[in-house]
Amino acid sequence: MCQSYGVADFCVTSERDADTAVLALEGELDFATLAQLRAAADVALDDRTVSVIVLDLRALRFLDSSGLGLWVELHDRAARCGKSLQLRAVPAATQRVLELGGLASLFHLV
Amino acid sequence: MSRSAWEPESPRSGFSAPDDDVAHRLHQLAEVTTELGWAETLAEVAEAAVGHFAEAIRAAVATLMVRSGDRLEMIAGHGLQRGITEMWGSFGIEHANPASEAAREGRVILLDDVAEIERRYPSLRGQMPQGRSLVNLPLGAGPHNVGAIGLTFEDGWLPGRRELAFLTTFAEACGQAIRRIRATAEATQQARQLAFLADASAELASSLDPTETLGRIARLAVPDLAEWCAVQVVRDGALTTVAVAHADPAKVEWAWELERRYPGDPDAPAGAHNVFRTGRSELYADIPDEMLVAGARDEEHLRLSRELHLRSAVIVPLAARGRILGVITLIRGEAGERFGPADLALAEDLARRAAVSMDNAQLHNAAQDVAVQLGRAVLPESLDDVPGWQIAVHYRPGGQAEVGGDFYDAVPTPEGGLAFFVGDVMGHGLVAAAAMAQMRAALRAYLSIDPEPSQVMTRMDAMFANLGIARLVSLLYGVIGPDGRVRLVNAGHHRPLVVGIDGSTRWITSVPQRPLGVGGDDRVVTECRVAADDVVLLFTDGLVERRDESIDTGLARLAEAASGLARSPGPGALDRLVTQVGLDGGEDDVTALTLRRAPG
């Protein structure tokens, strides 16, 4: 199921595997599209049966600083409610953005 | 006569301090300066400026005067004798007094001889007790000046070089805060208008029933602006009433009925049709009975018109790009006040917005203006001339409706070096833009206590932790000494690029550090050296980030193009570099800054 909010460049697909919520990000995550990720993440953060939230980045083509800011916000919120946030299949370009932004050590990369 | 407040050998005075108090006093002043960065109202600025600040420096009298047109208005005073506030509540910018002079000429006024003060400013005669000294600080220079701070000290104290630097920084921060508060208020107002426009445009575009949309526009005006509002638009060449709103819903039907039975005369010399024909507004402060009589078709019409108890009316055109789309009529009944010129202006504004909302093309221009306006209010367009340094800056706020959060500055250090910073508040919108102003104010305050990077970063991290700031901010902060020694901390920002005189380029690489607002990182200071003719280039995302490529590609492109800065590091070359590598009409802020020691 792809939860598209009418913006063509970005799409979040939510899947559930036991206590893990996998949010697959596809396309360009920026200021214009981050509300979609926030909406999908809110559902997972509110769900008490979820203990791990995975952002699957295989199909992420672009990430700007506001998207990065949202990941940090989600990381903090997950930690506060006893969940963990993981980044899966981080593309090389995203890895560079994390490194240059000094945030590679903050996230749990799988 | 002048003495230093923070040196232990200074004699006892209202402003002197024992040695162990010096650090505390500096901190107190830095805190007050930082406080300004967070002030959201003029009252908070006043509290910081004449309350906390005056207390920290032990001034006998402190006043804050803010410019309003060609006058200075005293908005706060501390320690004033009775009657002074009344006498100096408001005075001309051209008047011969130290505050006007400081504001007008953008310079600090220091005087410690009462006879001299009275000679220069006869209007102060008899107002200064013997032995007093006087310090007046402009709130910003040139076109950016927004007023002055006036201080007097009981024992003739005048600030030394270091203290004066601090006082000037404080006054500038005050001016910044006032400009930011004004710009934020204006930008918020504009943003509200934009939101209205965007909503209205969306409704007009999506609604299958434009009558419903115009009805909402009519209801916006009632009851705040008028008791009764009618919207008429052109339908098949004729002016047709499409919406009526009344503070008393029962009267809405009444108004429709009147309209149906007595449609307006297209050739009437006054009223809605005339406004429609001419495009000129009409204001009727009073609607005399004779006017009703003149306009009535018959006895019944006159009776119905009288029953509406009209008092005052405004009719404005719905005009967009030279076309008259319709008219809005606003009416107040007997219970209301008369319409005046201010109401007319407001009604015209409402009509303009309603009309423009049908015209999407103008939206983006207006949104861009908000970004530019706020950016200009809080960021220096060009950096001060710093002796011994060549500094160039290029700043362009982002496009669309998204105000970005880039900030930057370069400030001389007491040792003849340069403290510099470039940062980016992640995210967009007015909140990010206000945050950038806070970052700049805090950094300037902290670096004036001690520009050492580890000190400044520790204080910034503590500020984020103490205030619970959830926003992510990348920051590159550093100091270059006159000997070319660079010490910097890079908190999640782009590395600086060094361009040698031969056109070679190299990055100043440091341990990756987390942005401000994430926490849990020890700050590591990176040290290196640059040659006398090296150019140091600082920048933000907007210069190197493109959607269709890796960030490394953008960085490599910049490094290659930047070799051109080697020979001419001035603003022209920097602008060319930005044009060469930047995105045309990109949505992000673009900031680039070059620093080089001046030759000789």
C-alpha cells in the first residue's frame, strides 16, 4: 500500500513485520514532502505494539537538510517512547550526507 | 578621568568591580545580549536594555529610544528624575541632543564633562548633575539605525576600548532585535495574508461553486470591518450580487430581497455601478436621509432602505491586473462608527487580496518578498570593513514560500584576527528565519566574551540544552589569527575551502561533529594554517546541493570553479562563482563568504 498524498515525487509505503514497522521511502524527501513521512511515522510511533521502526532507504533518491532534521526528530521521539529507529539500505549518497552532516554516528544503520 | 570597569586596579566606582567579579560581570552582560536574541516584543527588548543591561553596568540612568519616522520615542527609561520622561518622551531626530546625534550619525557619543555637555547640547542645561558622564550608543548604523541607548554614570566613568566594544555589540544586538521583531511582525502579517490568498486561490480553483467562495470573502469582513457586506461580480456583462453577509443573519434575506426588487442602475452617478465603471473607491462617512430619498425608486423602496438603518458605507473595486472584476460594498448601521480613511484603506486591501486571489501568478512574488525582507532585516548585506581583512559575502534567500535559515557573520577579534561563522537552521518557514536571527545574536554575544571556538561552541551547546531547542542547526565557527592560524569547530556544516594564490584548492577537513540541537557530542577544535594570500571560502547547502547528483559532485564542481577566486577575491568574483555553480532559481538559501588577509 502506497500512501501517496498527491505529491508525485515522494511516496512512503508502510509494512508491518511482527514488532517492526518498515517505512519504505521512495523518491525525494525534502521540505515539500516531509509531511508524508511524518504522517506515516506518527502512526508507527503511536502504535504500542511496534518496538522497531525501520526507514528503508533503498529507493530514496534525494534528501535535504529538512528531511535530515525530521529523521533526527523521529530518532528522538522513538527513543523517548522506548522504540528504536533504524536506517536500512542506506544509499551511498545519503551516507555521504549523513557523514558530512556529522550525523552518521547518531543513527543505527542496518 | 576615564577608567576601566573590569580592571582590578580601577578605583571604587559604580561600575568598578573586584577581580573575581570580572568574569561574572562579562557573563551577565553576555546573558543579557543573548536574551535579546530571544526577545519577541519591544517590551522584552526594553526590559533587557534598560533593566538588566543598566543593572549589569551600573548605569545611573538608562533610556531606550526608538526611531519612528523622523522622531525618536523613548520607549523605556531607568533611573530618570521626575518630569524627564514627559520632557524627552518624543523628540526630533535633527534635535541637538546626544541621543538624536548618536542615532542620526550612527556613532557613539562619550562625554564626561558636564560643562562641555551643556555647551554642546543646550537643551540638557540643568538636567545633568555634576560629575556625571554620558554614553550614547546608536542602535545600528546608516539606514539600519533604529534608535539609540542613552546612559549616564554617576562618577564620570567612561568605557575603555574593550568595554566599548562590548557596549557597541550590545547596542547593535538591540537594533537587530528591534528590526527582527518589526520584520517578523510584518512577515507574519504578510504570511497570514499569503495563507488567506493561498486558501482563497485554492478554493476558487477547486470550488465548483464560486458563489460559495465569494460568500466566504464577504463573511471575512463581517462583523470586524462592517455590519453588512455585499459582493458583486460581473456575470454576462452585468454587475450581479453573488454574496451578502450581515452581522444579523435575519437581515441577509432582507438585503437580498431589496436587491432583487430594486436592481441597481448601471448608469447611476454614484454607488456600486459607478465604482465598477470607474474603478475608484467611494467613501460615505455619513449616509444622510436625502441620499436614500435620491436613490429610492418609489415609496416602498425608500421605506425598505430606511429600515436598514444605514449609517456609513464604503464601496471598493475588485481589481486585478487592470481589470475590474466586481465591487465589494461595506455598510455600517446606526450602532456602528463612521467609516474613515483607514477603513477605506483596509477595505481596499481586502478587495485587492480577494481579487488577486483569483490570480495565482502574483502569489509567488509576494512569498519571495517575505523571505527577502526577513533575511535582509537580520543579516548584514555587506560585512563591516575590518582593517586588515578582505571580506566578501553573497546571500540570496530561498525561493517559493519557504523562508530559509542561513546565517553568517565575520567579526574582528581583539588580537587583530577574525571570528567567523556560517550556519543553517534546518527547515524552512518563519520559525526557521526567526531562529537564524537568534543564532546570530547568541554567537555574537558569546564570541565577544571569548572568541575561542571551544568556548563559543560549549556555550552554544549549553544554550540549546538549557532552552530545550529542538531545532537542528549546522554551524561552522572559527577564528583566523593575523598569523594565519585557523582554529575551528564544524558542527555538521560544510567544510571550508581554501584557495591558494596559484588557484589550487584544499578542504579544511575536521572530525565530523553533530549539528547543534542533537546533543551528545564532545566538540573537537581543528587547527590549521593558511597563507597570507589564501582565500577561505565558507558556504551553505544551496551552493552545492542538487537533486540529481551526489553531494560530492557538487563539492567537486565548487572546488574546481573556486580556483578563479585566487586573484580577485572581491564581491564581483564571488557573485560570478555563485552564478557559475549555483542553481538558477533554486529553492534553498545560498550563502557564500570569502575571507582573506589584506595585502601589505
